[in-house]
Amino acid sequence: MTLGIFLTGLPFVVVFYYYINDLVTYILGDEWSESGTYSKYILIWVFMSIVNVATTPAFTIIAENKRLLQYECVDFIVKTF
């Protein structure tokens, strides 16, 4: 299920990642061009959060707490830096 969500959303994320600067500038004006750069990182963060919603309960159900801890640590590091 998680792989399906990831593979379904990945093409949209890639397209939006490359065009989000132009889209933000077109909709909001030239003064907002810097926010397009921030939007790229927020886009990746939100996408990974959506994928994470499906993954976390699966680890808990199958009692893979060690892997869940590793996954959560990597997720935290990626979102923080």
C-alpha cells in the first residue's frame, strides 16, 4: 500500500517540483518568487508525510518496533534537515 501511494504520487511531485517556482510567480506575482523555493521543500515534506501515514501503523501491527524506531529516526532527520 505504501509503495503504491509513493509510486502514484511521485510523478506529480516531480512535475510540481520543477514548475512550482513559475506557478507561484504566475499566481502571486514577482514579489513571491522566493516563496516558490520554500514551496519545493514543503512539497517534498508533505509528500513524505502522506506516505508516512500509511507506513507507521503497519509497523506497529506486525510488532516491528525496532524497524519503526529506525524509520521514525530517518523520517525525523529528513524532515529536519
